[in-house]
Amino acid sequence: MSLRIDDFDFDLPDALIAQRPPPERGRSRLLVLRRETGAIEHTHVDRLPDYLRAGDLLVVNDTRVMPARLLGHRVPSGGAVECLLLGRLAPDAGQGEDWDALMHPGQKLKPGARVLFEGHGLRLHGEVLAQRFHGRRTIRLRVEEGSAEDVVEGGVEGGAAGSERGGDVRAAVERLGHVPLPPYIDRPDEPSDRERYQTVYACETGSIAAPTAGLHFTPALLETLTSRGVERVALTLHVGYGTFKPVRVDRVEEHEVDPERYVVPAATADALSRARREGRRVLAVGTTTTRTLESLALDEDGAVRPAAGETRLFIHPGHRFRLVDGLLTNFHLPRSSLLLLVAAFAGREPLLSAYREAVARGYRFYSYGDAMLVI
């Protein structure tokens, strides 16, 4: 039976869209939804250990958000330019690095256009190489000779003075870039976002959005889980701009998600295989982790293989979950692919009922909002 996107809508007051993180990490509210009964409980994230048990395998996404939003000006006109780096296309070949980017104002930035991003004694030059669709551009970035020294002085790893190597480009982006907050956060980024819009275990740089379910964890909470026998492993999925891509079709099945790169190392694959073999629960932290896990190939005996590549998997109601037994996630946009994923796991009616109760009780929604545990 065909699914209609209208069936995944709900009323959400703007006032419930979290614009800032809670004052203290790890103190967000937690709604617990029981899959078998639809029962709902209300607690806080620091009580998460009460709902897990010894032997559970917690899987996190250790991607790190790039400060991928660059603000600069056109050369020579001086007109303002905004550039959101989406992913590196080609490493440095002596003339800079090529990147896929969203640029504004798109109509004025044709191939050959030059832009400049500067600050902290750094000058990062850009040249538009190709014009694509919906504001997408291919841009070549290079650090001006003599300014890369300031990258090192600023405390960011990079190359030596006078270099134009790709490492210097990425170090300059780290120094000059702004945190790419989601479009529903209606404020400029602040210095504190550089820390709060990262998980405490983030280590593999490559995302333009955080795996937000992981933002709730603190070192103390992770230590408590470990002390209670909960095993933890990591994989990497670099979150792309497609995470914000709206579902523009009426029939859910016709929607396509954008590809995202992932890596599942051998240690994580081994832990997943052991958990499956021993009948232990696998709990995914976030929709990104869930998509990665459900994209993995299994051997004939059910063992999980290590893997690296891209996933285009679109999970919606009707999907048969093979690896995930529990899901920790934030509250998502109406009519979104992320809401469809959670509905596939929890069931449409139980999920929307839980969302209606969350709205009634004033839960905070989206990236900096509260959390839901589906078990």
C-alpha cells in the first residue's frame, strides 16, 4: 500500500523549536516510547542508564562537524558572498583544493568568478569552476602565500608559511569558517556553538550537520553506561546537506535521499556480529547511525562485514530492520525523511501519538532539543 507524506504531518508551535542548547549538556528531557505497547514515559537523558541493560551494544556516530560556512566577498566588486562547503571533490594538485559548495548569491557567481574569505591574518581565495543546480558550485580554494603561518599560530593544525597545500586549505577553513547551524535555527552562530554542536566523542571531520542524538552524552554519562556493562562502539557517517532535504513528493516511496559517506571499521563490525550471535540488543544513537547499520551487508551466517562507501538507503514504514533493536533520537520535522525513519521503527500511530504528547508537554524540538528513546 502506498504511503502519503500528508500522513506524517503534525502541528508544531514555532516556540518549541530549540534555538539554543540547554544550559547544561546531558540534562535534556527524554521521552521513552515502548514499541510493544506504545506506552510513554517521561524522564531526563541522565536517566538513560535505567533503560539500558548489561550486554547492550550502543553504536554512535563519531563524525565531526566542519565549520563549513564561509563568509566573504567577491573580487573585485566587494559584494557579499556566502559559501557552504558540502564536500571535497579533489585533493590539492598544487593549485588548491576543489570542493562542492552551495553559494549565494548564485545568479552572480558564474564560472570564473573569484571570491575572498579573510580574517585572523588569513586570506583564503576561491574561484568558481563550474555552475551546477540549485545554487551548487564547484569551487577551488587556496591559501594565499604567507598567510598559512597564521593558521598554526592560531592553534589549528596546518602547513608551514607560504604553503598552498590542501592541509592548509582545511586548516584555514577551520580557522575562518562558521558552524553551519540548521536552517530552522534563526540566529547567527556563536563561539559556543563550536563546542555544543559537536558530540563529546566527535573525531572524524566531514559533516555539515551534527548527529544530534549524540549531543546529549557527557563523559560522565558514557562512563556510567560502561560501568553498568553497556558496550559502546563507533562508526562514521558524514552528514550531508541532504539531511535537510524536504520530501516534495506526495507518495513517500518516490522520495530519494542524497548519498552520504560512511565507514564501519572491523572492530565495530566484530562487536555487532558478537551481539547478534549472543542475542544482545543493538541500540543506535541517531538516525545517521541507523541508516549506516541498516545499509551493511551480512554474511550467510549473519555476521556483519566492515565496510566503507556511500549509502542512499531511504528508510520508511515497511522497512524490515535487521540490526537495530533500539533507537535514541531527537524530535524531527513534520513530513521529513528522518520522521519517516523513526516511524518505520516505532510505528506511525505510536510515534505520532508520542509527538502529540511531546508537543502538549512542551518538549523542545530539533537539533538542540530534547530526546526520545524507542525500545
